[in-house]
Amino acid sequence: MTTIELLRRGARRLVGSRSAHSSPGSGVAVAGPDAVEVGSRWLRVGDGYAATLAVTGYPAEVGAGWLEPLLSYPGRLDVALHIDPISPAVAAKRLRKQQGRLESTRNSSAEKGKLDDPETEAAAADAADMAFALARGESKLFRVGLYLTVHAVTEEDLDAEVSEVRSLASSLLLDAQPASWRSVQGWTSTLPLGVDLLGMRRTLDTPALAASFPFTSPDLPTADPSPHAPLTGRLYGGNASSNGLVLFDRWSQDNYNSVVLATSGAGKSYLTKLEALRSLYPDPHRPAPEGEVPVQVFVIDPEDEYQRLAEAVGGAYLHLGAPGVRLNPFDLPPGAQKIPDALTRRSLFVHTLLAVMFGESLTPQEAAVLDRAVTAAYASVGITADRRTWSRPAPVLADLEAALVADSADGGDPAGAELAARLTPYVSGSFSGLFDGPTTTAPDGHLVAISLRDLPDELKSVGTLIALDAVWRRVLDPHHRCRRLVIVDEAWLLMRQPEAARFLYRLAKTARKYWAGLAFVSQDAGDVLSSDLGTAIVSNAATQVLMRQAAQAIDAIADAFRLSDGERAYLLAAGIGEALLIAGLYRVAFHALASDEEDELITTNPEFLAGIPADDEDGLEP
């Protein structure tokens, strides 16, 4: 069959002609080159040369938009994808045969004492997964042929272009072989005629085939896909699978919470500080009132990492635990008069606070005594159920101790005296500096960072809880509604205490109602996911960011986040600042990008920090 006859056959199939030969008056017109010169691996078509490559080997796993590097090749490259569905009955039969052959191979190797073949084991596992998905109706099978036709002006240029395309295909784990002695058939198979004369097919399932289509992309979708639509969201970094940027808006998600899990040194604090800084930038699509920032940011900082950032942007920085710095846990929230249950919430929080102080939950008898004592402590400073009294100065922990002693003396219940005795270290003992007076500095400003570095280890959990509660009272302020981002760095400190973990879970559940997002940052992914409360907090985060993970924790993380084998491998080998962003059905790998000015404010590189004078670094005297 000549080349022209091949073209005519494809054209007849395209237009639906039933005749074996078409006459000039039949209406079938064939457009093509004047002449075609055929070589062993190339064609001379008109004034140029062409060579066809057939893809014969594929990677074990592909992601969305995996063909994009071929589709965006800078030279002239025709990409043809031929698809034929396989009926479920035929597919099931073929899979059973394939599974039988693989099982026979494994048994034969075992009988001969040979080691397991990794390729056979992987193929058997893939065939089993595919069979289960096919039986459940979750997937179908397709026969797919992928062909690439390379064009160039001269034969020498064609050889160079073919080498470039084969190298690109190899980087995608594709094995592209030239269609030797079948140049015409290969070229015809890449023309828009719908004919596959090479017949070099591979079986793919639905997810793999769907990821092959040109309109799939490794980039996150935009809210408005029109070409002239403005970009929204904040820059997270560069896409690891394309040349694009990852722009993401947490405030457009179902809820505004996020979770960041990573090992120590993976860059989680760097990424968190970068988002905190960029949240303060003006947003032209969400203009803020005059003199305000788009998002008010609060940070619970256990390692004193946010001081330079807070000072650079004119924020407030509280060194909780330093002499004369206190946050009174008995303070009512701003605008308490408009919150009907504000006093009740304070009483309940005091229960949580004492449970964390004591390291165990209160017994029912202790809870009853404490409830009476809290009411009495507020009454001792003139605060009652009457909302008009709620603007008066709040009691302190010493008032609660006195109320517990008085309750025990009046009622004869020793539980009050026992609780008062257990509070002694916090009222007049070694830990009293945190509780021996009213609040010294209100946590207010466009960026508020509360440092816990000066607290002893015995008070870390208590200080974290008090700081988070003080921030949350600001969130509840009915007079000032705005977007607020609450960052809890090293959140595992709270997760160690059941009562504190429950408090954090309640905040995660209710944050959206107050236009707030809770950013949960932790390096102890195993402990977080091993508890029901930790799993619930992760589940209530619409934005999930995973960075480098330890091999010991990857199995639990893969199960919790339903990671693919490729995603598991990516997280195990991820470098500093490389992460996987999960938002609903979308997943994208990226690496954090910061300008030089931003990097100077947020880096924790010891070499860089060593070059900063001590006075410039923290503004504190030794």
C-alpha cells in the first residue's frame, strides 16, 4: 500500500466514506504534501523532515498533567494519544490470566529457592488493585497508544531534536523507541485521522488515563479561569511539577484551619512565618478598612523565633515568663457585655487550666468545689452575673486560692484546702511570677507574638494554654470582626495534656464562626495522629501541608492522608522548604520561595543569625 493510499484510507475513515476508491466527484478531498520520501527512521514531508517515536515503557505511577512537559516542548512535536476502551468482562478475564501468570512465576521462583523479584511483586500488587477497582466499578481499562512525531528542517536537525525528545521522555520515565521501517505508519498515526497503524498499545486504568489529558494540570485551579482574571491568594512557592507558582487562599476554603506536619529542620517554621508575613500584605481584592491589615496574625512562639519579624512589621511581642510580664487567665474578653455566657466560659476555662497545672483531670468532687470557688473569687472583686459588673478588674489566682480555703473552712470539705495547697507553687512559690498580678500587656496589634522561651519546661504547657486563651479572647471580641490567623507553633506541647488537647480541638471546631483560622504546626506527627483528638484536629483543617517526614512515621501519615507511593517517596526525600499541599481534592508539591528581604526576617539559619549583633537580634540585655 502506497503512502497516498494510506492517507486516503485515513481520510475516508474520517469522513465516513464506504467506497474503497473515491472519485473526483465524490466530495472527498485529501489535503497533504506534494511528495513524501521514506527512510528507515524518517520521512521527508514537503520541505521538512519528520520521525516518529512510539512510547513502549511507562512509569509505575503518574500524576495530574504528567504529559505537560511533552505538550510544552519548545520545538515542533506532534503528540497523539489513541484510546480504545476494554469491556469490563474482557478486562476481568485478562486480569485473571495476568494474575495467574504472575502467581505462577512467584511460585516457580519460590520452589527453586530464588529471591523475590521486585518487578514481579510490584506487578502482582498492581494487578490485584486493578482487579478490585474493576470489580467495584471504580475504574475501567483502556488500550492506549502514545506516539510522538518530531519535525525539523534538515536531517541533522532532526537527529538532534529526536535525541532531545527521547531525553525528555526518559526524564518522565517513558521509554520512547523509533518506529524503524514503519515511518509512514508512525507519521500517519499522529495525523488527526483517528487511525493507529502502529498498534503499540499499553493498558491503562481510568485514573492514569484521566491524568494524561491535556486539560489536567499539576497547578492548583483558579477561582476564575478566564485569562484576564486577577490572581488571588498568597504565594506559597514554586510548583515542583511545573514551571508555575502555587498561589493559595486559605480564606476561600470550607474552613480556615491548617495543619503543618514535618520533622525538625524541614522548614515548617520558615514556611509558617512566610505565610504570616504575607498575610499582612495589602490585598487589592479584599480591601481592609483604613489603618488595618487584611489579616490580624497571632503567634504562640515557643522558641522566640518571631521576634525579628514582629519588630520589623511594628507588631507586639510578649515575653511570657520574663519578669513583670503576665496574662491573667481570669480576664473577661473585650466586649464581654455582649457575650451572654462570657462569665460561664471563664469558669470552664479555669477548670481546664487547673487540670493542665496538675497534670490530671479533676475529680467530680474537686470540680464542684472549684466551681463554687471561681464564682466566689469573681464576687470578691464585685463581678457577678450582672453584665454591668463585667467591666471591673478581674480577680487573680491568689483570689481563687483564698476562695478555696474559705470554701473548705465554711463547708468542712477538705477538697478545697487540698486544691489550694496544690496551687501554692503557682500563687506564692517558684511559678508565681506568671500569676502574681493582673495582665501587664494586652495582646493586641496587627501581629502579636507571644514568646514562651523564658518559661521553664514545667510551665510550657500551662503558658501555651494561657497564651492561646488570651488570643482567643481577642477573637471573640464582637466589636472588632476581621480575619484572624492564630498560629500555634510546636502544638505537640498542648497535645501532651488531654484537657489542653480538648481545648485546642474546641477552638478548631469553632474558629470559622468567628472568621478565624487556626494554624496547627507540629513536628511530632506520630503523637498527633495516634490520638483521637489529634486526628480530629487534622480532619478539621481544610488546608494540610506535609513536609519532610521520618521513615518511622510515614506509614501513619500515608494512611491518614491517603498518600500514593510517589507522594510517600517525595516526603521521605524532601529537602528543606519542600512540601505537599493538600486542599480538598487537589494536591500539589511545591518549594517555598521568599525574597531576600523576607528571608532575612524569617530565616533561622544559625550562620546568618550569628552575624547579627545581639542588641539588633532581640533588643534585650544579657
